[in-house]
Amino acid sequence: MSDLKEGEDFYFERGLMVLTAKYLLKRGYCCKNACRNCPYGFTKKKKEAEEKGSGKV
């Protein structure tokens, strides 16, 4: 899966590479980083709640 295709697997936004939902689904798991196009429903709010609950700073 190392042959990423721009426009299909990722795009650039303000100089940063953003993975598409299609690619993230193809990858097969959620990394729990609150990716912009997360197809698994993991959001910044869920990430903040997890961090609060686990005592992380």
C-alpha cells in the first residue's frame, strides 16, 4: 500500500498532506488521531475525552 495516489488517497491542504476516507478505510484501522476524514467516527471531541479520562496532559 505504499503507492499513494494524490487526489485518491491524499491531498494537500495548506502545505499538509491529508489522507482521504477512502485511503483510511483501505488501511483497515483507526489510528485515533482524529484525522480530518476519519471514516471510523473518531473525532477531536472523542480524542479530548479519552485524554481527559486517562489523565494525559
